[in-house]
Amino acid sequence: MNKVESKLMILLPEETLAQINLKLDLILELAKKTDPRLQDWMPEIEVQKLLGKKTTSLWSLRKSGKIISSKVGGKTFYKTKSIIDLLESGSKFT
């Protein structure tokens, strides 16, 4: 039997999405305090500030396999070690 994947798209007002994202941030902060494994991941906004890169540049680095990422609830998180390795490699990145 073939497994059929279905995707559901929900339209939300921008304000509602902002509230959901804020709550996700709060949950992540609480989880980091209780589960040290979550400290191994950085939210995209922190990586953007650290590297001085925008979303498209980070997308390119993800697609090329130079950094490891995961999406949770529409937010992208990056494996801290992969960011450190990228910085330590000394190579130029886009």
C-alpha cells in the first residue's frame, strides 16, 4: 500500500503567527533550561547575527551541506557545532 502524504495549509493573520512564534521562543528557552541537549541548537536569528548573513545565505549553506539544520513549527534551528566548524574552517562562505 502506498503511503500518501497530505499537506494541510492554514492561513493565519500575521499577528496570530507572531504570537505563536513568541510562545515557541518561550517554550524553547524553558526547554533549554531543563534539557541540556537543546543547547546544541541555535535559532536562525542568532545565526544570522553571528555570521552577518541573511536567510537566503543560510539556506544556501544548508542546501550545500555546510551547516546542519532542523525545522520546528516553521522556525529553523542550526546545530551549534556545525556553525562553529564553519567558522573554524576559515573558508569563505556565502
